[in-house]
Amino acid sequence: MTPDMDEKKERLQLTGREQQTLYGISGSPGIVVGKILVLSHQREQYGRYTLDTDRVEAEVERFRAAVTRTEEELTGLRRQCEEDLADTLSIIDSHILMVRDRMILDRTITLIREQQINAEWALSKALGLIKKKFDTIADSYIRDRFADIKYVVDRLSGQLSGRRQELLSEAAGPVILVSDDFSPEDTLRMQSKEVLGFLTEKGGVTSHTAIVARSLGVPAVLGLENITRICTTGDTVILDGFSGRVYLSPSPDQQRQYLEYDRQHRAFSDELAWYIHLSSETVDGLRVRLSANIERLTELQTVHQYGAEGIGLFRSEFDYFHQDRIPDEDTLYATYRDLLAGIAPAPVTIRTLDVGGDKFAAYLRKSGLDPDLERNPALGLRSIRFSLRESNLFITQLRAMLRASCFGRLRILLPMISSLSELQRVRSMLNAIMEDLHQEEIAFNPAVEVGIMIEVPSAVVMADTLAAEVDFFSIGTNDLIQYSLAIDRGNEYVAHMYEPLHPAVLRMISQAVDAAHQQGIEVALCGEMAGDVVTAPVLLGLGIDELSMRPSAIPHVKRLLRHSCFRQLRDLGEKVLKCGDGGEVRNLLTSYLPEYYPVEFAER
Ligand code: PEP
Ligand code: MG
């Protein structure tokens, strides 16, 4: 249980490197004991400071050196870029020119000299002044160029004050990484490193940092206020990803005790391996498809390893994050083809690009997507809205998917649909692409299945209408909870209110399931609730046909399924819909859990 925020704050205000317990949010299960490496975001690292007169010119030189390094960095990026990407090349060229633009360069140097302030502060002040000027420009095209200036300034400021990226790539494990937050780009960079765990200040259970940590199988605790200031690189900690606790400078006895918990947990995981090859059905014969959520083609191996019956969610946006530009059609096609062929004949659900909110790649700023400039990114240019606006980018992805559709059973999944007209726009784009492919004599499956994610309340309300137009639903509870309860899924301050078992959420799920079944289509659920043994029984009781989760959770949920009786689950489903709040639902569930999962649910 997470204590309330005041209590948490009070505890975190304790200072010193004495033994100390920090309380956060359990982001990814598992226990590790190890040394930490603190990485701070550059933005957090600098404040304003006044320079002695004799230090001013040295500061100007430091700034000029950062300008040169930024130029070199961008030129290096240009070199990596293929020559046929003319648009990208011209954007990089314009950024290279901008680094030495007088607006940025001269203004920053003048501020350093006149106000005797540090370069980081002068640079951000210069940016503020430029922004004011741009805000008054009537021509929206020119006004939008501010995003490019900001991009260049961010790179400059990174060169000035941060060693974050270098530290990340140098982080020769085994270490527990500590930061205010990790972006999906960061986590991808870390994939090859020996990282024992993550501790962050920001984030909630369904933030993408948590999702990626779980899919990497790395324990994580999030929402630890001030952790980057409380801890120092080299400190030893115990990270308990089950309870969301972190023990700073633990005693040898405490370390031994936690290593023993870890051993028990591993033994239990070994026992779960028995379930991998068994069918996923209840004792009274109800079959439920348990499929995998993955982010990269490289995870194909784990899909087989844990006995998934297909891919229920391929988060295609992650292929857009590990490089500095938009992947081209052939690259995407090759990925989708290998994915489909690797899983055939089981289905592969590929979700179209879902960027925005907390999923972002720096180069997307060029397409007008910049969470720093949006007043409310979660309600802004996200997901299908971005794809429909950037139609060339979207068409490239849809063409790649259709071309791959002959290699297995493809299901195209559209994220964040909030109205029928959005769906119809995508449908007509798909029809036009099919027509083009036909003309070009390129093979594809014209009967490819198309489904939508149910993750905003308007889609639930319109579920009967939408169900008539698609082949399947996939409920994205991570967002459905965020949008229906008005809780930012990545915000640690309201994380304690993020309640998957809120009866409002459960009634929405039930409504979507009923609407889909009336139209004779299936409903999958691919939010984090699907892989959580606390919430999975409720979902089964509400009639979900497929649960899609991180592959390593599949044996866990299958064990639960194989010990359950559908009649009882359905009774449970009916009861939860009558509950007044999430607490009441949780009470109903207590009888299922400690008996089956002694290590996870044991009191500590
Ligand atoms: C969801 O919203 O539940 C979902 C599966 O999508 P994502 O977590 O990628 O937003
Ligand atoms: Mg979502």
C-alpha cells in the first residue's frame, strides 16, 4: 500500500545517507540489491548563478564550445542520414544553420556578458525572448518554426549541462538507474545494458517507463519524490518492485532477507514455467486467448518462450524511437513481415503509430509534435489524430502493413478513436491504399481485419455504432482509466487515485463488451490490467475474449485461469458492477489472491 502523499513527503524530507525507507509506486515487480547510478535531466540540473567578473569570458567560451559540439553532432546526424531522404536532410541543414543564428548565439552571449549569468540560464532566457517575438507573428507557418529553434536550443543546452546520454551509454552495469524520468528513447538505449532496476521521481503504473521496464523484466519503483537529490551515485539500495519500497543504505541483515525473498520469487517463477505449454482454459472449459504485448521485433523470442497465442498489441511507435528519423516503407514492411511470419498462423495485432503524450521522439518536433509546447499533451495532438494530420507518414505505415498482410494473420488496430468519422477517414485511406497497391500489382490481403482501441469514454458510449464498422475491439484500459477518471497516468501526485477497479471503469468495459458481442465481434483487452492477477479475474468475469499482456505475465495469468471456474468468474463480474467503489471491489477479490500467489501478496 502506498501511504498518502503527506506521509510520503514527510519521510522523504529526511536527509543523510542513514538507513532510510522511501515509499513509491510499484512500477515493475522483482527485487534487487545493488549500487545506484544517478542520471538527472539537464533541465533539472541548472539554476541561475551569477558569475564573478573574471569568469564571464570563460563562460562565453564554454558556450561557444557547446555551439561547436552541437554543430558537430548535427553534422554527424546528417552523415548517417540516407541521401534519398531529401526532406530530412534539408531540415537537419536548417538546424545546423540555426545553431549559429544571431538570434540564439549573439543574444545568449550578450546576456552572459551583460547580466553575468551562466550560459544555461542565458540560453533559456534568450529562448524566452525569441518565443515572445514569435508569438506575435501572424503567419502560422513562420510561427511554427519556433519548434525548430527550440529543438536546436534543447540540443545546445544538452551539450552545455548534461552528460545524461553519455552516462547512459557508458553505464556499464550492473547498476540501478535513478532519474527524474526515463523516456522511451532512453529505455531503448538501455536495452543492451546490464541494468538491474529503475528508480524514478515521475511516473505512474501505466506510464510508458513502467510498461517498458516490465517488458524488459527489470524491477522498478516510480514516483519517488526527490530521489535524485536524496541519493548519490554509488549508494547501495534494496529495490522492492512488489511493494514499491526502496531501502537506502540497508543493513547486511536486511540485504540477506531481501535476497531470500528474491530467491523465493525466482523459485515461484520457475514453477510457473509448467503452465507455458498448457492450454488457457478454465476448469469448466472456457477458453480465453492469452496473447502478448510487445514493442519490438526482437521480442519475438519471448512471445514463444512464454507460450503466447499471438500478439495482441504491437506498439509500432517504438520502431520510430530508436533512430533519429521516420522509418521508410521498406524498413517497416520488413519488420511487419518478419513479425507476421514469425507468429503465423496465430494473429498479430499491429497498432498504428501512437505517439504524443509521454511517447515522443525529438525529431517528431519537425512534424509539429512537441509536448513541451502543447498545453495538455494527453488531450492534444496524440495517436490517431497525429497520424491523420501527418497523412504521408500514416500512408507509409499502412502501405507497409498491407504489403506484409500476406505473411500471416494481420489485425490492424487504430488507437484512440473517439468518433465514427475518424474511423471512416481511416477506412477511406485504407481503401485508397488498397486501390493503389492493386494498380501497382503488389500483393496484400484485401480482407485484413481492422479494429479499434476503446480508450476514450466517447468510444464506449458509441460502442454499438462503432462495433458495426470494425472486426474487433481492443480495450486500452491504461488510457481509458486516465480519460474516464481524469487522472494523468504519468503523474505521481495523483497516482494513488488511478484505480483500475473503479466501478465506472468496470462498467465501461462491460458496456463495450456487450456492444461488441451483440455485433458478433470479439473483444480483447491490452491495458496493464490484463496481466495483473489481481484484476484479470474481474476482466474474465466481464466477458473479455482475449487478454493481451507482457509475455512474462502469461504463465501467471494462465495459472489463475486454469484454477478458475467460469461460472464463479461470471458471478464475480456481476457483483463488481454493483459495487460503489474500488475498495469494495478489492475486498471481493481478497479470497482469490494470497492462496495462489504467496510470494507477491505476502505481508512484508
Ligand atoms: C492502453 O492505453 O491501455 C494501451 C494498451 O495503450 P498504451 O499503453 O500504449 O497507451
Ligand atoms: Mg493507450
